[in-house]
Amino acid sequence: MLNSILVLALLICVCATAMRRMAGTNANLRLRLAALGICLIQLVAGGPRVELVPAYLVAGVFAVFVAIDMTRKVPAAAANPSIQGLPPSRSSGAFARTLVRWTGIAGGTLALLLAALLCAAFDSLDYPAPTGPYAVGTSEFRLTDTAREELLTERSGDYRQILVRVTYPALNDDAFASLPRDTIKGMAAVVTGAMWPNPVTVSWGAIVTPARRNAQLAATQRRYPVLIYSHGMGGNSEMNTVLTQHLASHGYVVMAIDHPFLNSGFRFEDGTMIGAESLFDSQFSNTEEQDRKREELAVLIENSRDVPLARLAELIRERAAVNRPQEARWESLHELMSADQRFLLDSLSSLPPGSLLAGRLDLDRIGVFGMSSGGTTTHLTCTRDPRCRAGLNLDGFQPFLIDLPPLRVPFMHMASERNFQLAIAHESAGATSYFVRILGTDHPSFTDFVLSLHRLRSVSNMLGTIDGERMLSLVNDYVLAFFDEALLDRREPILHGATSDRYPEVVMLSKE
């Protein structure tokens, strides 16, 4: 609301500038002061937002005009309109000055229209309140693995670090409501953090969530089951916040890992910031012929609805072989993320006494899940680490998955409409497995972007056709049901066809 008021106030100032003779000098000055005041309130109350940059530029121009007006006497201003930042219409070069003035007015109008469009496109809906019986708290802690030297930095002697964002069932006492609300990165910060990490833009467009920072852990249960989450390449630990808060409200402690050098805007303890620059290595770029061949095979794979799974696996291997060095590099990055997950698992049994979670985690009930590359990493971890008692992959796939040993723990593969590849891992599984394909979805549909970027559907189909709030509800229901059944031994009807009418867009295969 405040963003719209700012754009409207600045647009009124532009109109008043265009009609300066009618509005008068004093009215122009008052309108500009009011607009600058609104701009200041917006910056303080709502924080700087990247979608308002065009409006900030217009406000900056008006601030210059106000400074000029305030340093001159009002009678002089009345006699000479040029000191409002507007050249007089009757003097030498009047035509050129008039042209400049109207060009500026037109430019300001276009800038404000652009700001209005960006606000409409990036305007985030309120994050839905979790539906579970628990309030939700969040906190963070850092871990340094002194057994692993950091391989993605140019400096020697650096050890691998991870940042862990914890979302958990919170004690909803009198102090809970007074705690600060949790905020997460908006889409603008995700993009700028991945490409140009810096402290100026990292908080732009921050989104307020229903959780509270550093709340007390709920005392209802002595120990809580644990879920480890990993983000996609170039993403961050907050990209499935709606899901993690939903799980926490139903009694899970969710630990979301930020994987440095592979995420957007990682900040080290000394304040140093890095983005996902490790993902953009030119030495692994394809030749034109390789790109053509990969594209041909990608089309075949995407249209593999009726292709036998053995033939689909052949196509996937053939595509991977087109540029084996690049595929090997992607596999090594997923190995690194899997090592981060296993390092966190190692650390859970040795949390400092007196810390929020010490002695409160049920280490016999641990699940792992992730989105995109985080889902692929989960598959990798759950084939190797027996501490993973259940795993879930949100639309992640890499060719090396099809040659991993069969999964021996309960696993759910959730896939977008055109992703048939995960059916290979589902079919080969040696334990309970679910393959859930959701019609009307695309890859980003499995993140909170399906909510925060809902207004971009008219210009892009990257979010699919499914309604954003419905998609979030669907993912929440299936993920919670899976972990409840796999870790808590509850039989969940939604996984066995009893409630299929609720989500007709779900196509599910199961093995038990």
C-alpha cells in the first residue's frame, strides 16, 4: 500500500510540474515536500525495494528542485520560475528549454509507470499462516567443518562453512508476540545476491513471515523429529519458507542449509559476501554442436511420456555424454552439497549444552529433502547415509541419479508436469516409493516464487498454470503426509488414493 502511495504522490508532483503556472510555486514546493516525506517513510517502514528504483530516481530529482527552491527567497521564485528546476519559457533558447522540460516530465511519468508495473509484478502476497497446532520460531547458527578445506575459493587454508536456518515448533507464551517477526529475502535480493552479492541490496524487498525470531522451543514433546533441507543451485535456504514453516507448525524441527558459493548472497561471519559465482565457469561452456545435440535430446526426453523407462535412461545417458566434463562438474557440486548435509548430521549429536536444540532432537527420526539440486542432493545422501530415514525430492534431477544404487529408505519424488525422469529412480527403488507428478506445473512451481511472482503469469509460463496458493497447499499436504507416514508410522490416506478427488492435478505412482 505504501509503495502505491509513493508512486501516486510522485505522479501528482509530475503533473503539478507540467501545470506549474496553474499550480503555482508554493503548491509545487509543498507537494514535493510531501512526496519526499512519503518516500522517507517508505524507506524506513518498508525498506528499500528494487522495484521502486525508478520512483527513487524521480524523488531524487525533486529533492534537487526542493533544495534549489529552499535556498532562494520565495519572491524571487515567483519572479523567476527557473529556480524551481524549470527553465523560463520566454528567453533565448526558450524552445530548447521547453523541450528539455517536457522531455523530463515525460521521462518522469514513464519512470513512475514502470515503478507501478514492477510493484504490481513483484508485489508479494501475505505468506499464509501455518496450519499446525504449534507456533513457529526461527533461528540461525553457523558450522565450520575443519576436516574439509574449501574447494571453491582461491584462498588456501579456508575451511568449509555452512549457515543453518532452523524453523521449529515454538512456545506460544506471552513473550512470543513481542518477539521480532521473521523476514526472508525477496526475489530482488535473490537475483542480486546470486549475481552481485553486496550488503546494500541483500535486504531489498524483504518479506515478513508469520514466524518469530529466537522464540523458545515448545515443551509439548521431549524430542522432535528432524528434517534437513537443501536449496537449489543459486537459490537459498529461504526459497521454501512456506513449506518449512508448515512442517514446523506440525512438530518438525527443520534445518535449512545455505551452501556457500552455490547460493544467493552468502555472508560469512567477517561480513564478506559471496554469490553463486562458482556456477558460472566459462571453461565448461559447450560448443555450438554440443548445444544443438543436447537440445535435440532434451526435446526427446521431454516428450518421453510413452517411452519405456529403459529407453528413457539411454537418452539421458546419451545427453550426459555430449559434454562429459560439464556433467562431471555438476556431479562434483552435488557431492559437495551432500557432504554439507552429512556434516550437519554429524553435528546434531554434539550441539552445545544449553543451546536451543540441545537434547531436544530425535536423531532416530531424521528426514532429508530439497528443491531442484537440493532434491538431487537428498537422493545422493539417502543412498549413502543410514541416518537418513526418509527422503523427498522436489523436482530435482541430474543424469547421475539413474546409475545410483537403488534407494533403501522411504522416498517421495515430486515432479513437474514434463519431468518423467524421476520415474526411473522410483521404479528401481528397493523400499516404499512415491512418484508424484503435478499437472500444470513447471520447475519454479515448487518454490515460494509461485506465490511471490504470481502476477508475472501473464508474461511468462515459468510457473505453470496451476494457482499459486493451491500449489503451496498441495505441496504442504503431500510433504507433511509423507514424512508423517515415513517417520511417525502414521498411515496417511492422501498417499493411498483416498483423497485423490481433492487434487485431481496429481498423478501418483506408488511402490510399497
